[in-house]
Amino acid sequence: MRAVLVVNPKATTTSERSRDVLVRALRSEVDLSVRYTRRRGHGMTLAREAAAEGVGLVVTLGGDGTVNEVVNGLMAAEPPAGPPGASMADRLPALATVPGGSTNVFARALGLPREWPEATSMILEGLRLGRQRTVGLGLADDRYFTFCAGFGLDAAVIHRVEQARRRGRVSTPGLYLRSIMNQYFLASDRRHPAISLERPGEPVEDELATVIIQNTAPWTYLGEREVNPNPDASFDLGLDVLALRQLRVASTTRTVTQFLSRKPDRTGRQVLRLHDTAEFTLLSSRPQAFQLDGDYLGEREKVRFTSIPAALRVIY
């Protein structure tokens, strides 16, 4: 099988030596070429080119941002024609993800180990055994996401973390917690919820303060601990939504605490939950921070979300 390894050379948990070990291991199973990302968005181009070349597998080495770029490149590709009746997922290269970032939510949600050597061993075993699954994706306007999106507070927190990392700070659970506290108490307009959610054939849900969208569970990790606003979210279903109607201190603290619980309260008056949702649109009377798969993408006043079932094959 021909394969392409897309490497983010700035991946935080690997070195040049470990990349060489990974390449040798993959070449024991596939005919591999290695391509490096040079700038933000370059992973999309590399993945699209790989699909057009008709390779059978694209492997990523990097964090969730690298995975997101590669997935968007694959989904935008025009792969060679397959057998009659073949689905787009069957015509596209399969995806394998070697964790090389700080959190690696997508890889871990697939059941891969957190550390890249163990994950690589599992992927190689999956290749030998033909072990794969098809996963659904989320689509936000014209960009795909693999595990989560955010509109409001969580995206603003990610923006703060990214700014801190550009100043040389290391991504840690402590940095995220401090960023949450600073954003919540110092920079959020908590008194005037501005977001509305519209669904076909359903009443509008308005006066929402912040919205979390999941394509799988968990939403993220704090170290080894899962954070699960929507624990029933699945790659095999539509999108799950959790929206907070207010950002009052007591109710928000209670809800965030429940994110870490194995049995979250699903009945809070200040919480809107939607499960297995095919499509919806978020609108806001003022610009809101927006993120996909942990990457801050600026501010938006409107985003349309769609679930794309059985979109991509993955090796695990």
C-alpha cells in the first residue's frame, strides 16, 4: 500500500530522532513518502495532493490541528474513481493519526494510547489486521471538524491559551484553568446572552450565553481525565450540543464541575442539551469567538453546523 506521512515539524511531543523511528516502523508495512507542513493550512494541501495521487493511507504526526487540516484536505479532494457504487469514504485514503501534540483528543477518542510509540504499534497492528472504522464528521459552514466546536466562552479561552503559547508558555492544564478564570471574570459579557440556535421545524432557542458542539466524546482532556459536557456524543451519530443560558457564578460552576463527572446532571434549567442533531445554525447579536478542534478561528456572528455521517475511514 502506498502511504503519505504528513508531519508537523513543530509537534510538541516528538523529536527528529523519534520521527526517524516512526518512519522506519511505518515503512515496514507500507510504501511511505514523508511530507512536512511548512505553514498553517499546508496540511490541507498535502492531504488533497495525496488523495489525488491515489494513495491508500494518509498518516498524521502532530496535534489535533494537524489532524483537522489533513481531514479538510481529504474531504476537499477529488480522488480517483473507485469501484462502481463505492462511497466517498471508500474512495478517499484511510487516515491514521500518530499523537504528537499536547492533548491529541481525536486520537485518544479513537482508543489510541496517548504516547506516540504505543499508538504507532497499535496502528501497525491495525494495518496488518485490516482493522478500520468509518467515522462521521461535523461541518461548520465550509470547514470540517473531527471532535468539537465552540461558539463563545470556550473558544475565547482557546484564543487566550494560543496567545500565551505564542509568548512562550507551555500548554498545561494549569494554563487552561487560569485562562478560563480570566476570560470568565474579566472579559465575558455574562449579563447579556446573545446567541440563538435555530433548527428546521423547531422553535428558536434564544438568549444562550455559550455553546459547545461535540462530534464524539470526550470533548477534551485535562491530563488523563476526560472532560465530557456531552458524554453520549459519538462518531456514529449526529452532533451533540450543550448550551448555557446564563453564565452566573453558581450555575456555571456547578455545570463545569459536572463536565468532569461520569454521571452529569442533564436537567439543569440553565442548560440546553441536544443529542444526535443533523443540522442547526447559531446566530449572535454580537461577534463571538469561534473554534474548531481546539483551533481558534476568529469571531463570527453566524455559523451553520451539519453532521456528515460515515465520512472517513480511520485505522486504529
